[in-house]
Amino acid sequence: MSTSITLSRIAIAALFTSGLALSFNASALPQAPMKDIVSLKEACQQIAVEDQLPETEVAAFLLDCVNDQLTEMGYERIASLDAPQ
């Protein structure tokens, strides 16, 4: 029984530590230059037009699209396309 408790404590400690590492890594990413964000937004807008997305879905699509690209490029995600970065 004590082995089971010890393993549970180790598992909990590992989860906590990995959560801290992920939190640290997420905040350690650099911010993308504004020109890159603008360029990505334009490319994503073109995709929205080509896919004929309904106007009600475009804003959410653009933010997701830009953030996906920023993540792939190793940059920090943004909260809004409207706010200055």
C-alpha cells in the first residue's frame, strides 16, 4: 500500500512540475513583429474569402488562423487582432 501512495505522490509531483514547465515555456516565447502579424492576417483573410466563410465566423477564424501560424513560427499567441501588440 505504501508503494502505491509513493507512486501517486510522484505522479502528482511530475504533473505539477510539467505544468510549471509548460507555463514557463508559454510565457518565454517572443512576441511577433507587427509586420508579421499584419502579413499573417492578410493571408488568413484571403483563405476566409476563398473558403467563403460566413461573415459571422470570419473574426474568430482570423484570430485562430493567425495564432496557429504564430505558434508554428515560435512566437507568442495574441489575444486579439484589434489591440496593438
